[in-house]
Amino acid sequence: MALTSFIPELWAARLLANLEEAHIATAFVNRDYEGEIKQQGDTVHVNTLGPVTIKDYDATAKANGIDAPQTLDTTDQTLVIDQAKYYNFKVDDIDRVQAAGPLMDQAMHNAAFGLAHEIDTKIFATISEAVPAGHIVGNNSTAATADNVYSYLVNLRTLLNKANCPKDGRKIACSSDVTGVLLNDDRFVKAGVQASEGRLENGLVVRAAGFDIFETEDVPEGEILATVPMATSFAEQITETEAFRPENGFADAVKGLEVYGVKTFYANATAKAVYKTKNYVEVEEPSGNPKTKGYYELTDGWYVLTKDTTVTDGKTYYEVEE
């Protein structure tokens, strides 16, 4: 790449194209407000609408058969562009001469995949944190198996149904711990539709229980997330892309800045299942301050960090096995 031929807009577009190829979490959000951001700190105002009232119609009443139009309640909420990530790399001239192929293109491709990992992790964490307490199934003391994963999917489906969540576009995000269970169980493949190579979306593995199921290691550990894109809004923008020659050395360099924001506006359209990923072992002789030592208690099937500052006689404490 010669710096004289560097066109920032084209490279930013190329980076965004690579980002689209790498992103998985963006299938779980809507991007209705993306064109409204220009820099970190921007705020997008999002008006969320209340429910529409459905009433009986009296055909015999003619003109008086319907009431005056309902004024819909609106809530003004904000999507803040509060996240920013940058890349800054160089390719030495001697490396560029010796290597076959466009090194800078490959470097920009790698930058896009690195950004996608960071952003996807943030999106899934945001959705997970928004899930209401009543929309959580499973616990962190039971490992994922064919039988309980199937039960989790059915329960997640039921929770979204009870919340009147749209059936169109429902998606599941889970790690390969879970998809490995799914793909080794004929019930999932036969009951759903396995994604064919010709129409494979990023991360899409199988369709079952009314969900498109996506595999990603960016989902929070030990969680299976269920949602629809309308629930969460996301916006990103490449705001800066510059090429330069570093003062020290002989190299071409590129730096860029990406800003983004994500927020879940409809928490009732989210749900999650939790399963065990760590091995908890009993502390044989607990001592000192259990809280500062990071001891756990087992309560209603959940391992939770203890709040005890002194050892309580007769109580069993646990710690994570290394």
C-alpha cells in the first residue's frame, strides 16, 4: 500500500465489510439508529411505544362503533455511544517486500476480527445483564447435557411466549459446549433444520424449538441467551482511519477508531439459561474470612459467593477447583 494512494473512506468501508463478516452478535440486535452517530459521546434518543389497546367493534353502532384514536404512551430513552476501540499497527517495508500477498489488507482483516470479538462480547454481556430474574432457568451447579439443554430451550421458548415476544427472528447464542451437545443428539437435528453450507450465517448452527441457534465463544460463560433483535439497539461507526509513516523505522502504518453503543430497551424480550462450567469442591477446613477468600455457598441449586466475614459453624463452603 502506498500512502499516496490511501483513501480513508475506502479503507473504513473495507474494515466495516470485514467487521460484518466477523460479527455474530449483530444478528441479535437492531441497528435502526446507526446513521445518527458521528463520535464517542453522541446520544441517540429512542422513543419506545406502549401497548396498543384492542377493543370490541360494534357494527350496529355505525359511526359510533369505535372510540376516538388511542394516544400511545411513549418513553424517551437514550442510546449512548460510550464505547471506543482503536487499532494502530505497522508493516515494515522489508516484511512487505519479502512476503507474498497484500500484507496491509490482511492486517486490516485481522483488525476487523479483533474489533468484532470485543464488540460481540459487549453486546452479549449487555443482553445478559438485562434479563429479568423471572426469565432465568437452570443453575450453575448442573452441567449441560442433552436432556437438560432440550428442557432449557423449551423453557426459554415458553418464557418468551408468556411475555408476548414476537416469534419471528428468535435467536439463541451459546458456546460450543452447548452446540456440541446439540449436534450429537438426533432430536435437535431432526426436530429442527440444520443450516446448510449454502445459506450459513455467521455462527448459525441449527434451528430448533423456534430459535435460530448461533455458536459463539463471546457469550458469557455458562449462559444460553435467548432474544429477538427488536429488544436491543446497537450502533457503530468507524470515525477515524489514517495512514502514516512512523518517524522511527521504515514502515507503513494505519490507525483507526471505532465508536459504538448498545442498550437493551425491551428486557422482557430476553431470557437465559445457566449451566455449570466450573468444578466446585468443598473446603475441608474453612478458616479466616470466607468472603475475602472467595468461598461459595450452595443455595437452591446455585453456587453464590458467600457474604460471611467469619466462618459459620456447620456451614459448608466451596471453592473453585483450579
